Amino acid sequence: MMPPCLAIKLLSSQALLSLGLLFSSLSPVKAGLSGCDELSVIAETPQVDFTNEIQPIFDSNCIHCHGGPKPIAFMDLEQGYSELIGIPSFQTPFFNRIEPGNPANSYLFLKINCASQFSGDRMPRDAQPLSLFNQALIRDWISQILIFKNDFE
């Protein structure tokens, strides 16, 4: 017979796994997000360069909270993409911060694109949302990560 504490841990793990699978299979709208900016009217920017196009957006809008020795949610946006791609988000670990090739399942993108969130506030906090162009640029970079496989820049 299984000890009660082990049975509870197994049930908790199974419940978290099921919840994670549920969230990861849903679009943002179906998962309960709302107020997402419509970006389909903005044409894709080909071959988005992280260093010259994405990092400056983070530097201008994000690193005052997500930088330095104690970045909020343990996400340091001064470190480039190494701390983003395939790393579970701190607030909602069912989503990776960046899911390569899939902005709609990338927590960072959802945090900048949607007014209503799973957890916390839209980013950047206490500021105007990123411009639609900058949101689309981040969307395009995430979408293109699979194209460039080992070179995310």
C-alpha cells in the first residue's frame, strides 16, 4: 500500500500535468485571455535580428524591472535570449517564456500582447503597452526561431 503523502504528491503531480496540457493546447482567447492586440494587419518582418531589433525593445521598456541583480520573476532581459527560450515562466510554468516558433504559447508574448492575464499584469507594468509594431516584431522573432534552429539571432 502506498503511503498517503506519496499518494497526494502523485495526485498533485498528475493534476498539474493535466492542467499544463490543458493550458498548452488552448489558444490565448480559449484559455481565458482577453484584450489581446490584433497584429494580423502588420506584415511579418523577415529574419528578425535579436541583438539589433528585439534587445533594444527590452532595453527601452523592460530591464528597469527585468534586469540587474534581482530581476522580477527571475527573468533577466539583459542576458539576451538564453534565459528565455524553452524556460518555464515563473508565474505560469505551464508556458515557456518563449516557445520557439509559437508566439501564441509563449508567455512573454502573451504578457505584452493581452490586457487580461493568467497571472499578474500586462507588461510593461504601469506603462503604455508596447507599440503594435514592436509587439509584431517580437511575434515574428518568436515565429522564426525554428527557422534558424541553433542561431536565434
